[in-house]
Amino acid sequence: MSEFEYLAVFVSIVFGISVTHVLGGAIHAITIRTTDRTRLVLTAFFFVVMILNWWTGYTWSYREVWSFDLFLVIVLWAVSHYIAVITLYLPRTIARVSQIEHKKNWFFWAFIGVLGTDALKAAMAGELYQPWYYLPFVLHYVVLSLIAILINKRPVHFWTACYFLVSILIWAMVVRRYLPE
């Protein structure tokens, strides 16, 4: 088993658990009618983010030299996705015991963490500026997340979530496919 295969198993498990958790949480929230449209849009958005990142993780298979710091960054990158999912849907046992209601700012903070680990992973691969529009794209998500956190109003959260969903779909389906690097 190569180093990549060893790491890919761990990343796949974390992403698989994340996808299972977000889908299970969404279905549960819909069936008991405890969700709102902002959380559903954030769920759709982050589902696309997870699938896109899981898919692009395959590019690491071409790497020949591995180090512990690179291994650690990729593990933290995968775990940051799971943490973001947890902020959308707390485990039912925790939610019942403490009656914690969903806090959208938690998701935006966790998403900033995902963006930070993604940029760090790209930098360690020497791809922070490849394509040239990657870093501005990531930074604009950070800025919009901070604006949503600072304003902390339902309409801002909803429209930010809608923008995130539309922009990641355009990024995944158009930009990554048709724009030159």
C-alpha cells in the first residue's frame, strides 16, 4: 500500500462519515420540521463542497514524496470538513440533551477553517496560484463569511448561503472545466 492509498483510506472515511452525517441530519430535520431554508441551502452548498474536494483529492495520488507535515495538513483538511458538517447538524443525542439550536455563525466560522486548510493544502502542493483565480475565489468566501458573521441577520445568512451554492456550482461545472489555468 502506497502512502497515498494509506492516506486516501482515512480521508475517504472522514468524508464518507461527513456526507452520511449531513444527509442524515438534513433528512431528520426535514421530517420533524425543525430546519429552515438557510440551513437547507447551506447543506446543499456544503454537500457540493465535500464531493468536489473529495474528488479533487485524487490529484495527490501523483505525489511521490510524502512528509509528516503534509500528511497532517491533509488530515486536518479532511477533519475540518467534518467539523463544518457538525455545525450544521449536531448529533441528535447532543441536540436533545442540551437543546442547542442551530447557530449559522458556527458554520461560517467552521467554513473559514475549511478554506484555511484548503489553501494550506494547496500551498504545500505548490498550487496556491494554480489556477491563478483559486486564491481570490477562496478569499472572497472568507470575506463573505466574515460579513455574514458580523452582520448576523437572517436575510444576510440566507442570501450568503444562496450565493455560496450558486457560486460553487458555477465553480465546479463551468470555471474548473472551461477557464484556462
